[in-house]
Amino acid sequence: MKDRLKIEGMMCPHCEARVQEALQAFAEVETAFVSHDTGIAEVTLNSPLSHEKLAAAVESQGYKVLE
């Protein structure tokens, strides 16, 4: 299973790391690839996890999820 989040506000590799760490904190997340250049996070899940929970984790770090 995969999910994709469009994120606003990431400016640098440090931002990428914060978002990646927040996403990988979930046991259901197998991998998370985050790019500040594209503003996209691509998440591979090993079991179901709602898009809303992933978005909330990103937003808790101070970024806005657009989709």
C-alpha cells in the first residue's frame, strides 16, 4: 500500500528529515521518501493507516498538507 502527500513549507533537507521522522514513527510505515524540492512525501505502508493520520503527523511538525 502506498500513500502520497503534497506538503507546503519544506525548504531544506532538515525539513525533509523532520517530516520523514514523523512519518516513520508509525509502525505501519515501511518507508517514507520525502523531497523538499518537489514538496512530496511518498509513503509505503505494511498495513493500513489513514491518510488523515499521516497528514496530522506532518502538520504537527509545522507543515501544511495540501492533498
